[in-house]
Amino acid sequence: MSESNSTHQFPSPIGGVPLPIDLVPSVIFCVLYAAVFSLMTYRIVRRHSRTFVTIGTLFFCLERYSCRLRIRAVASQHPGLRNNLKFLTYLQTSLAGGFLTVGGDVTNLIRALLVGSTLGSDMLPLHPKLTPAHARAGAAPARSSSTFLSAHPGANPEGPAHELQARGGDAGSWGTASLDEALADHPRMRFWLRQACGATALLFLGGVGLAIVAGVNFKHAVLTGERSTLIRVAWCVYGSAALALALLSWIHLVLCWALFRLPRVPTRSVAWSLLITSLLLLTCIYRIDVLKCSTTALDATGRCSNNSPVEKALFWLFHVGAEFGAVAVLVSLNSVKTFGSGLWGDVKNTDPKPEPPRESTATEA
């Protein structure tokens, strides 16, 4: 029995096998990822935009540019490589886990954005690694309403009836909030945001693990067709895609909630976050839709083989194109300003306790 044909059904590889029709889009996306990787490297080198929160996305771009797309372009012109199961196993694993890595980075950026938006004037100095918009706008030194009013002579001092509207550079526009809210701290909200975002990031890693397990078992499923192996592959592939869909939908809900409940969250930053996660959602929906396909030959070109011209076009548009769009938008933004991530993002589980006031040791003469 050859590797490309069998007597049993097995899952059709997502994107199909590399065919001559794949050459042009492979080269185009390879060039695009090279440009994005160069821009991301520039962001890290430059001090004002340097952050390591998106290091996973950096390696994702490097893998797409230097490995997967190059190999796919070469294999499209060499029939001997198209049905190589080791190569196809790598492709399937990379496709299943790559966009999940980006999703984990985006989650950590959103955590920095939302946690930073809950920090009051007294807590900002205790989180020097975060750079939320209201800290850059000059609210950090404020310690009370009187000091805030002295720094903003045009502000209306009539307590809760006062509304302040500020804009924080690249971080986007703030919604209107009362003067008390502009200085208030929200520790309980911050605690639950940290728990929710931390659990979401860990679940993204779990999705990557499921994708790896599915990829490792793909070769065995093609060669043997054992029911247990096919079930394992199906559960892991579906589980990975469904988990990503649930997590990205959950992030959408949290972002929409933040627009109405967090008084200082930059609306433009939330809009960018929604755009990035929406593009990743397209990849999830596409994967779930094509996972139902099965075939008996890797190089088949019939319906549901993922090798027909229409299926190839859908793959390049909704899988490769959508995940590239998410990465391109993310890299085009200065994460330090847009998300207030600082160098490492929000890595604390609890707030540091303020230092007790020092007693004066001076004595009267």
C-alpha cells in the first residue's frame, strides 16, 4: 500500500497536499511574513516599542517564513514530497497550533490592557512595568481630587457630576468618566480579570498540546486506519479548534464588557483587540467546517479532499490569510502604547502592598 492511497477513510489534511496551484500563494505569504518578521524585530530592538509579551508571535512568523511556507512551495513542484507523511504531519501540526500561539499572546496583551485600566492613582506607582494610557496622560502623580484639579485647571470640581474626557496618544480615546472614577482603584475587578485572562492563556497552551497530539497521530491514522487512532485524531483536532473558538468568543465577551464597565479602558485599543480576535475566529470557524472531510487518497482531487481549486482558495483565504491578517494588525501596533503592556506585561497575580510611611527620626533642636 502506498502512502498516498489506502483502502480506508482518514481525515483529509487541512489545506490538502502541496500542488502546483499552491506555489504562488506560498511565495506571496512567505514574502509577507518576512516583512512582518522584520517589522516585529524592529519593534523589539527599538526601546520605546520593545515588549516580550508577543515573543510567541515572533517565533510564529519565523516558523511560517523560514519553514512551513518555503517547504510547501518547494513540495508543490516536487511530486515526491507531496505525499511524504512526515512532511504532512509537520504541516498539520503547525497549522493547528500556530494561530493558538498568537491567541495566547493576544490574551496576555489584553490582560495588560484591562488590568492597567483598573489601576487607580495610588496603585500606578506600584505597577511601574505597566504603561496604561492614564499613566502616560499624567494621572499617575495625582493623589487626590485637589492635586488632579491643580494639574487640570479646566476640570469641573463638582464631584460625581463632573465628566472628564481625555485622549492617550496611540492608546486611543477614553470614555467619559466622573472625576472620582478617573482616580479610583478597582482591586476586586482587577483580581477577577487576572484570573480570567490567566486561565484563558493556559487553555490556549492546552489547545496547542491537543494540536501536537493530533499531528503526531495523523501519520498512523493514514497508514493503519485503526479506529482508536482515528477517534484520537478526531477528538484532538476537533477539541483544539473548538477550544480556540470558545476562548476567542469568551475574549470578545470580556472586551465588550470592559467597554461598559471599565471607566478608563481605551476604546481604540479594545477595537484593535476585537479586530485581531475576529480574524483568528475566522480561522477557527474554517477549521471546524473542514474537519468533517475525509478521503482515501492524499492526492485525491474530489469533493472534501481539500485539494480542489475552490477548497484551496478557501484555505488560503480563511486559514492562512486570516491568521496572517491578525498577525499583521498586531505587529503594526506599538503594543507598549496600544495595550500598555510594558516590557513583560502583567505578570503579577496579586497587587504589591504599599510601603508603610516612614516615621520621621528628626528631633527638634
